Amino acid sequence: MRRNAEEPRVVDVGEQTTAVVAGEVPMSELREFFDAAFHELGQRIDRGELRPAGPALSLYHSEPGPVVQLEVGFPLEDEVAPAGSVVVGRIPATRAVTYTHRGAYDGLGSSWEKLRAWAQERHLRLGAPLWEVYVTEPHPGDDPEDMVTELYWAVEA
């Protein structure tokens, strides 16, 4: 298992418009939701209806529990017309703690816990939203340990 070398840090994040599929999803159905969302978003990208300005992301409106309210999509270069399940979303301008997770997605939970502990040690109050940016796009046959995911968690003022 590859270890994360970077330490968490505090950053200021600018507002970003997104094209997303939003939902309230039981944790047990999260993978299917992601697959369906990225399939629909991919079709819109292939037709030239939206142009991503960066890697895929998922934004959680509150800390995940048995059911999560989230948005899955991409940051945008231009506005996009809502169609099908795809709507316009937004990552708000905020101060956040961030950490880069390196490795398989099944290790994300421990990286989120590391980020939480780091923030608590510094007396930072965590709020919403929290989001993941999938820096490396998974492809069949890739080594999951080569995946890079940036984690962001809003800090309350």
C-alpha cells in the first residue's frame, strides 16, 4: 500500500460552476449512482454539449451517513443547459482543509479521517460541503494504487 506523503493544509477555494447529476443515495447504491451519472455526463461531453474545465468530482452536502446527498460531475468552462439528469451545480467559494489521497478508492475513508483529525487538532470547525476531485481517471487494467484523489472539507468561520 502506497503512503500519502503530503500533509493536510488549509486553502481558499474559489467558486466553481459544475455540471452534475444530483441525488440522495443510500451508501449501498453509491457505485451504481456514480456509474449512471458518469455515463450520462460522458454522453453530453461526447456530443459537445459540455466542456469540463478539470477532472471529475463528487460534492457532498453533508457528512456522509447511511444515505448521502451528493452531486457527481465536472467543473465547467462554460455554462451548460440542464438536460436529462444533468443540472448546473456549484462549489462555493470557501476556506477548506485539503488532503491528497494516493491509492485505491477503498482507502478514502481513512484519508477523510486523517483530514478530520488534522483539522480538529488545529481547532478548525468542519462544515459543508465536502468534496473529492478525482485527479486520475480510472481505466480498466490500471493499478488502483496509482489513483490520486484530492479531498476538500469546508471550514466554518
